[in-house]
Amino acid sequence: GQQLNQSPQSMFIQEGEDVSMNCTSSSIFNTWLWYKQDPGEGPVLLIALYKAGELTSNGRLTAQFGITRKDSFLNISASIPSDVGIYFCAGQRVDSSYKLIFGSGTRLLVRP
Amino acid sequence: GAGVSQSPSNKVTEKGKDVELRCDPISGHTALYWYRQSLGQGLEFLIYFQGNSAPDKSGLPSDRFSAERTGGSVSTLTIQRTQQEDSAVYLCASSFSWTGVSSGYTFGSGTRLTVV
């Protein structure tokens, strides 16, 4: 099925560094969501974006809904060991009120 | 319950056997979703239930896959004649009908299916 292009696939960072990841799509989305998944758990919602250009923060996390409605990014500032996990972007297409399209994930590994 | 409950958490089955995966959504959530997560991949939509409406089965990969939801609550995903490519984590999620995807819905911890 259709998936979003998410990058990078994985990254090692030094504790305290800032992190950036992004998703792009050929389709326009009404909603962009960012999730984090810990091992053995389901994804947990971090940030939801509903309007083109919207910039939203949740603690050290900041995400933006791209102006073209075809992309989004997530930034994590001052990373800490508990940020380790897989981050997924997900988008809701204009022709579906309930179905999400997911990116393939960014695996974040932090060096203490 | 407090969260979405899935069982079993892990299932190992022989190729060709049938399996049933169970999902117990959050009380009061009328919308229920099944997704599949293959190794190193994102989540793939399988099926959506909303109240008494006909389910959206458009994501089911083959006719070996079926799902039902009884009494508007518990859902069972059945895979018949399992194949090795069915090995994945099967995730269930639920939400209130009026928020749908905008709330990001709540996922269970998944069932890890391994077909040997």
C-alpha cells in the first residue's frame, strides 16, 4: 500500500544534540501526526497537526505541517536517552476521514 | 478497559494453520482499526469498523484474512492457512467516532505473529 517517504531511516546522536526527521508524500494530507513506538508497544501519539503551515510544540518536540500539505518535519531538541525508539509520521488523506498512511519510521539511537 | 487490549501478545504458528487475534478496544470507542507492521516497515491499514456500518475491508491483503466485531466491542482478526509472509506485528486501535483519525487514535501493544 501507499507509504510516506520518511527520512532518515535511522540515526545515532550524542545526548544533548538536536534531531530532525521529515516525511514527504505525493498526496495532499488534511492531517499530519507524529508517533513514537517503544519496543513491544504500540505507537503513541506525540503531536497532531491540522493546518498547512502549523507549527506545534510538545515539550522538546516541535513539528510543522508543510505549506504544500505534502510534507511534515519533527524536531527533537536536547535529546536524552529516553528519546530512543522509532518515530513514525502518519498522514490522513483528503479522501479518507479515518485511514492513516504511515511512514516507514526513523529509528533513533542515543549515545549517552 | 483503560487501554486497548490485544491477545495473545505473541503467537508462533506452523505454516498452513489458522490463527485468531483478539482486540478489546477502549470502552466507549465505537471505531476500531487493524493495522499490520512488518519488520522495519510502517503500519499498513487492514480494516476499519465503525458502529453498525459495513466495515472498510479494503486493506485486507487476501481472502485468507477476515475480521469481525461482535456487539460493537471486541474484534477478532482471523488468518487462515497462514503463510510465512504473514509474519508481522498486528496492531489494533480504537477511537471515538467523532474524532476519528484527528485524535490519532489509541493503539494496543500488538500481537507478534511468527509463521514457521
